[in-house]
Amino acid sequence: MIQRIKQFTDSTNFTKAVVVTVAAVLPVLILARFGLFETGFAIAIGSVLTYPADIQSNLSHRIKGLLAATVIITLCTLSVNLLHNLPLLFYPIVLLLVFFLSMISVYGQRATMVSFSGLLAIALATGHIHTGFEIWEYCGLILGGGLFYTLISVLFNYFSPHRYTELQVAECLKLTGRYMKQRGHLWKPDADREKIIEKQLFIQVELNTIHQNLREMLLRTRSNAGNSNRSRKMLLVFISLMEVLELALSNSFDHNKIQEKFSNYPKVLTTYQNLAYNLAAALKNISKSLENKKKYVSAHHLLEDLEYFERAIAEYEHEVGSAAAAEGVIMLTNMLHYAEKQIEKIKVIERALTLNVNFKDMQGRDRDLEKFLAPEYYPLHTLRENLSLSSTIFRLSLRLTITIALGFIIGALLPLQNVYWILLTVVVIMRPGYGLTKQRSYQRIVGTVLGCVIAFGILYIVSHPALIATLAIVCMLLGFTFTAINYRIGATFVTIYVVFVYSMLNPDITHVIQYRILDTAVGALLAFGANYFFWPAWEFIQLPVYIKKAISANRDYLAEIADLYNKKGSVPTSYRVARKNAFIEVGNLTASYQRMTQEPKSKQRQQAQAYKLAVLNHTLLSSLASLGAYIQSHHTSKASEAFNVVVQAVTRNLNNAVAMLTINEEAIEAPLQQKEELAARFTELKNIRARELHERYSNDEEMLKLKLQEAQLIIEQLVWLTNISEKIVKAARQLESVK
């Protein structure tokens, strides 16, 4: 229990909550002592409105984002106050502001959060109207609050500048370990492999987010301001984790075939499964040590596990006989080599966190890493390109603008006390997707009702102002912490905090809170209804786009692999960028499928196809990674024309699938003659490789035999690659037929 509390208070969410609580509470406490409570409260509002834009990245970007948010919330507050008494100008200009702020989300996560701060400022300002000189005074205090929050955030950053990065690396270790554990589950004789693959796909979605965060933190900071020894260590760990994941993807074993092969010799597979589980457990333990700031001590003896597996292979060969066991030994040896490589990567991670970094471990792997980052500029054409109904952000902006307008209309027609609560609820709840909006609507209403019940229960017992103020601060801290973790719990604590504050300001608290519950319910229903009726972003509409991007990314990755095989030499940065993009786009396709499962059944029109194509693209990515890893780790001769013909055939299939999804063309099926030529090319590849190996290992029959079998596996990989690409074309055609 103590350990969990320690982890909770050490988390990034808790730290951010402490920052915003300090920035909001300090001005109120200090200025209230001089009879300036309202002044302190206005500064606190500025701090709270700036807080959403405080997303982690390098310090320069954080400060720029916070300053941009501060300026925007000040200007939004000023506009609302200046125009409020001019309804003919007020409503059109405010709605245009809402639309514009929503649209700037096209520039990424930071822009989205700055936009969110501006929208909150508009909603809140409509409930706190000032006149005359008070407008400028109030807006000045809002500006001061934003600047004060920025100062507090920067000061906290200096206390522990590397902690966020360490926690993100720890989370990456944990998720990679979880992915590896799922691979271990695949070795169970009765494993539900389809369910396990689905879990792996979902973990990949989470990993994509963590990887992007780490690229921003480690690579952007490195390129802008050099890098400390600690950052260098984290970078080495991150790169090694990427390689662990690539190795896992590039070694997809035929589990059914292997289980059948060794059904009478289960010991060899249980020994390997234990090794697979310990690989995952080692990553999890490293993650815990990093989270808890403790020195890492290895709890697993991976090299011993490797020796046990080697012995199990030897025992199997001895028991069955060399001739009969030859094929099985090749399979097991491939599994052994995979485990050796993974242990090597894990040892690099262990050394990075327990010893001084040996910069030789980097081995040039950090070269040109800046190319993995998204551009830092915000071109106007990006905004223009999204001004159409085909853009999810554009539809969200229209939807939010109309819903805010409806909120104003309802507030004018009905005797509601705090219309701005409706607007705040709409801004906080509404999301691009139906599923998340529905979920947050439910959580918001439940959290609000539950918070009111708990708050009134406490107020019935406690009446001392100092104690209520203390509880309000604690609830504020917990509310901000849980909002990012569990929105329902976060909404509960925020509501308790609001009730406590109102109880100190307004004796008629019951009347006020009744309206808060009503306004929250109205706002939630508006947001939920708008997402269903106003240009809804159903996933089946966007699905072809995600599929096309995943197929295109895999095709580009294949092109880089073929280029590397033809030109030889070191692995170029373009290869690694193409690999990264393939990981991301396949993950995005899986995320689209996840979101679809949260939508109404009537809107899940292509769910089965979405999942099928996500699995096929993941399998294709795995096959490509396997081919790429082989080319990098083996000496290869000049690429033959046959190899390039196979690559062209796969590329042609992928282009066919993309064409169908882009311009609704029918896939052009390869003629029989072309298929026969492709089969002949596979035979040619086998003959070329056999000739090369005979020339190289003519004096070592045992090695020649092993290499020939290995070559056979690679040819089979190319065959498998071709088959997958054909299945993708078929699945894309079926997707077309159900539109």
C-alpha cells in the first residue's frame, strides 16, 4: 500500500497537479490576507486555464506553449467581456473564435491543448462579465495568472528535470515487457492465439504513444541543447527497446507447426517458454527499479535460462537421433538465436542503468535521429487543407461551434442560473469520436452527482472554514491528478472542490449545486447528441484512410529493404524512418478498430474487415521486419533479378490495394502467366542461393546443410510475404463491396 502511494505521488500526473494547485492556491492565500480575495481568485483562474497547455517536452517548447496559451486565454477573456453588451457582434465573433480555436488542433497535441485552454477561457468568461476599467484589470490578472503558472512550472522542472523522461522510459519498458509476455503465452499448447494477437496489437497502440513522447523528449532536447549523461543513458535504453520490439516482430514462429512437431517432447518448449517469460519479467523489473529510483539488481539469470534451453535442444537431438531431429533442431536453433539477440539487447539496457554509459554501445545508432521528429513549424497550408468535411478536425470544429450556439440558445430560453457551466461541460466532454464522448458524458454526470453527495455529506459534519478550505485544496489536487487517469474519479473530486469553494462564498449552496447538476446534464446531453447527429466521425468512414496509410507505410518499408539489399552498405536513416512509420500506421489502424468497438452496433459496419486488415498489416510488418533483419545480419551477395521480381510482385499487390481504397478502382488480378513466372522466380532464388552456399561451404558439409536450410526459410519468408500481400488485396476488395 505504501509503495502504491509512493508511486502515485511520484507520477507525472500528480506532479502536474501539484504545480497547478500551488499556482492557483498561493495567490488566493497570500492576497486574501490583505483583503484581496477576488484579485487572487482571478490570478488563480489564469493559472488553471493555462495548465492544460503544459504538456511535457523540452523546456523551450513547454515555455513557448504556455506563453501562447497565456496570450490566447487573455485575448479570449477580453473579447468576451468587451463584446458581451453588443449581442449582434458578440455571438458571431465568439462562435468564430470557437471554430478557429478548434481548427488549430490540426497542428498536433500541443496546439490541441492550447486550443482547449482558449475554449475553456471563452466558456468561463461568459459567466464572469465585467464592465469598464474592470475588464482590463481582470484580463491583466488572468495574464498574470498564466505567467505565474509558467514560472511555477519552470521552477518545478529544475527540481527534477529528467523525472518525466525516466517515467516514460519505465512505462515503455513495462509495455514492451507486456508485449513480450504475450509472445510467451503463444507457446501454450491450448493458447487462444487470435486473442493473444489482438492483445499484442492493442499494446502496440499504447507503445506508439509512448515512443512518440520519448522521441520528443530525448531527440528534440538532444538536437536543441546537447545532451547530459542521464539523457544519453535514456536515449540508449529507448533505442535498445525499439530494437527489442523489432526483434520480437521479426521472429514470428509457426506455433502450430512447432507444437505439432514437439508434441511428444514438451520439455523443450516449456523450457523455451520459461525463457520467453523471463525476458519479459526482466524488462518489467528494470521498469520497477527506474520507477522507484532504486538501483537495479537482476532477479533473472537469463544466460542460465539460455543454457537450459541449449541443453534441452541437445537432449532432444540425442533422444530422437541426429538425422530424424535435423528439421526440429533447425527450428529450435532459430528460436535460440532470437533469444540470444534479445538477451544481448536487455544486457545493454541493464548496463546503461547500472554502470556509466559506454558510448561505444551507441555504435552510431543515434546518428540523424532528428529526422524521426515531426517538423516544428506550423504552415498555413496545413490549416487550409483541413477546411473540408473530409477532415475530422473540421467536422469537430463545426460540431463544437454549433453545440456552443445551442448552449447559448438554451441558456436564453430556459431559466438556468449558470449557462457557462453548460458551455464548460460541452468543451470538456466533446471529442472527435462518438465512443469517447459518450464515455466522458457518462463519467462527467456520474462524477458530478457523486461529488455533490459526498461534498454535502462532509459539509453536514464539518463547518469550520479553515478545515473546509484545506479539504478543498486536497480535492483540487486529487481532481487534477485523476482527470488524466480516471475521468469519473477526477470529475468527482473537482465537483467536491467546487462545492466547498461555493460553500465558503455563497450560503445558499444547495440552490447553486442543483443548477450545477442540471447544467452539467444539459451540457453532456448536448455534446453526446451533437456527436451523433452533426457530421459524426464514424470510424467506418475514416477506416479506408487508415488502411491505405498502413498499406502504403508497409510498401515504403519494403522499398527501403529492397534498396538496402541491392545497394548493400550501412543501414540508412531513411530505412529506420520507414520502419518507424510502418509501426505507427499499423498502430493507428488498430486504434481505429478499437474506437469502432465503442460505437453503436449499427455503425460498426466494417468491424470484422477492420480487424482482419489490422492483423494482415501487422503480419506483413512482421514479415518485412524479419526480411530486413536477415539482410542486416547476414552477408549477402548481389541481389538477383529473381529477388527484385518478387519484391515488384508484392509492391504491385500493395499498390493495387491502395488504388482500390483511393479511387475505388477494382484490383487488377495478376494473370496466370504472371503467377507462373513468379513461382519460377522462387525456384530460381533457391537455385541461386544453393549455388552460392556450395561455393562458400564446399569443405564443410554440416555448415552447408545448415545454411541451405536457413536459405530455405528465407525463400519461404518471401513466399509468405507474397501470400500476405495477396490476402490484403482480397480483404481490401471485400471492404469495397460492403461500402
